[in-house]
Amino acid sequence: MKFRKIKAEHAQLDLIPMIDIVFQLILFFLVSTTFALLPAISLRLPSSTTAESTSGGSITITAEKDGTLWFNTEKVNITELGTYLSSYELSPEERKTFPVRLEADDLVTNGTIVGIFDLLRSNGFAAVNLRTTGIKK
């Protein structure tokens, strides 16, 4: 009697289903994760019925109701604001038409806004846009 040698089958592991499951898990965790929001400046802007949208300039000055001032994303005081404005690299002619956006809380005092306007004018900036919330008609 002759015996045949049975060749042993080698087990193979199919990785494609495992890769599919891992990919689906990654997608699930990406979608279900809550993202941490960075702290932002919260303002209650005054409303205006004649507000027009403007293109944002490179300078944004923000005044909060507690007196905190921001030059773009830098927290400054009134003297530092003057230093930042005077060191801004623009020619005197460019400063006259360069757009500056002023965002002030509804409760900011008139004296603070006048002080900011004085700094802007003394540094040659003339194109100042006041940011408001527009009321749609």
C-alpha cells in the first residue's frame, strides 16, 4: 500500500479586513472627538442700520469693556498700542489709505475710543473702519 504525502497547508493571515476595521475606528474617533476651542475675545458690538461690509485690513484693534486692548492678536496697553502703530512698516502715503478696523464693545467708554483715534491719527492712519453688527432690513 502506497501512502501519499499530504502537503501541509500553510495558514495565511488576510490583513485587508483588519486594515478596514482600523480605518473605520480612526474615522469614528476623528468624527466623534470634540475639539478644544481657543479662548476668543468676546465683544457685544453695537448695532447699526447703515452698516456696510468692508474687507479686513491687516490691522485690527479691539477694545473690551474692561479696558483691555488688543493689536491684532497681541494684548497691549495704550502706550504699547502707540509703539506698535508707529513701528508698523508703511510709508506715510500708504498709512493714509491703509485700512484699520476698530472693534469696540458696546460698553467701551467714549474716552477710550477717542484715545485710540488720537493714536491712529498721530501715527498717520486715516482709513478707520468701525466694526458693528448690521441689522438686516
